[in-house]
Amino acid sequence: MHLALLISRIRLLPTAMPSTRSASASRLLVRADNSPVAREIKRESSVSLDTPKPEATVSVKRRRVKRELEVNGQHHKKQVPDIEDFIYEKAKTLTSSSKATTSLVKVEKKVGVSSVIKVGAPDNWEAVLGGIKSMRLSGEAPVDTKGCEKAGSLLPPKERRFAVLISTMMSSQTKDEVTHAAVERLSENGLLDPDAIVRTDETTLANLIKPVGFYQRKAQFIKEASKICLERFGGDIPDSLNELLALRGVGPKMAHLVMSIAWKNTQGICVDTHVHRISNRLGWVFREGTRQKTTTPEQTRISLEKWLPKDEWEPINPLLVGFGQTICTPLRPKCDKCGINNICPSAFKESSSPIPKQKKTRSP
């Protein structure tokens, strides 16, 4: 009895083992994710654990070849992505779009500063300008009689242009009276001529233009410019803004002034210390994209040229220079004598006169 039971169990054992393995593999596949690897395991395990049939072997090979072609990108048929792939691609897209949105916001913030704030012409600029013109009718400012445009006024056009260039090069950081006197000394010594300057030693030239600001360096620059005028322009001066700016010692203010006076070709506003200061006091100029005052004459020039009519570009320099020399002075402006103190935003905001010191009296 026992022997018969044992034989029957031995006969059943080979057929039970594959089903046990198949059940174990099925439990493994249930717990696994729905990934391509898991499905591949499922395909192979369902076939390889039993005795393989010829048809099953061919089917597995075909599936493997198809799988390899899909992985290598050789299968052109559009495949539906797995759920994990879809989640990853969606997350990747969201991350990329969020980064793009963030960068876009940053760019908009950067651009917004200069694009949102647009500075136009001041509301009352015509009234202010008219008031300044009325105050300047007397022509009592130093610039009216001793400015750079007065240099070589009696000379022929070519010689006068050279005199204007030399006067302008000396005018930086120097009062008009001092510059005019230096031009007169050069004229008296026959040195308002490029050939004569080239043949004069630098020390003699420096002593003649002294006490203009930085006279030694300016003497060097004047000598170099004279040589260039002889060699490249036949004794005349450059007739373009870029060629003038190429001369050492000539900046934007000087170049624009020379173009206006010597060549009657105004290409920009000449902004010196007076034009720069007064334009800021009047609230006429602002730094690019802001409501803050300009800090350099070049910033002032760019801001002014955006709204000031072009026919005012040439006269605005002597107009504001004379106004700054007589009334709107750097220190203690004479606001009480100013005809536009009722519309000037800076009127009476600076000390208009020094406070007299009272002498201390000793008690007896």
C-alpha cells in the first residue's frame, strides 16, 4: 500500500514542477512594473520553462529581432510609449518648459527696465528755453566774446578752421578767458599754422599756452594733431566726426563743437560741464531707462538728442554755457535773479549765497 502511494507520487512529481515554477514566475511578473524589461522576462519565462516547440522558438526569435530593431531606431512604425516613458517625457517637458518660463521672465525683467520707462520731452521745455534765451539777450557772458567760435574770426576759412581746432583742444578744463588769451599768444607768435607748430619745440609751445589746464600734455597733442593735418589733410583739419575723434586729445564734446563751428555741420550736441549741469538741474535728461540724473556729459548728450529739436542742437551750447557762467553757476546759483525760477525744479534748492559769518564780540 505504501509502495503504491510512493510510486504514484513519483509519477506526479515531474509534471508538478513546471507548474510550480510557472506560478512562481507569474507571481514575480505581477509584482514587477510594466516596464519593457519585465514584459521581455514574461515572454521568455512563459516559453522557456516548458519544453520549447519549433513554432514557439521562431516566434521568440521574431520578437527579439523586432525588439532589437525598435531599440536601434530602425523600426519606423510609431510605437505607443510605456507608461513610465510617458511620465518621464511629461516630467522632462514640464521641467524644460518651467526653465524656459523662468528664463523668459528673467529676460523680460531685464528688458523691462529700459523699455517701460520712456523719457520724452519735458512738458515745459519750450517755456524754459524761451526764458533762458530772454536772459541771454544781453550777451555779457565770457562765451559771447571769448568762446572757441571767436578763435581766428578774421582769418581765411582754412586757417580759421585750424584755429578753432586748436582753441577747442585747449578749452577742456579751462575757462574761456584763459583759452582765448592762449590763442592770442599763439597768433602773435605766428603759431596758428600747422607747419609753424610742427617746427616749434614742445617746451616753447607749452610755455605759450600756459596756464591752460594740463598745458604740457595739450602742447604734445596739439603738435601731433598739427602733423596729422599737414600729412593727411593738406594743412586743413579733418571734416568728419570719426577722424576728429581719432586725434589724441579730442573727445566727443570737442569733435561736435569743431564740426558745428568750423564745418557748419552739426551732427550732435556739444555738451560741456555747463550744459551737463544745467540740463540735470532743469530735469531735461535722464540715464537710459531710468529717472535718475545723468552722470557724464556723454549721457547728457544722448538724452538731450532724443527729444530736443535738431535746429536747437547748435545754439544750445553757447546758450547754456553763457547761462551757466552768469546765473546758473556751479556753486551758489543766482536763483533770485533767474527768470525761470517759478518753473525750474531745482530753484532755491541749493544755497544761493554764502552765509556771512558773524564776528564774535567779546564782552567787556
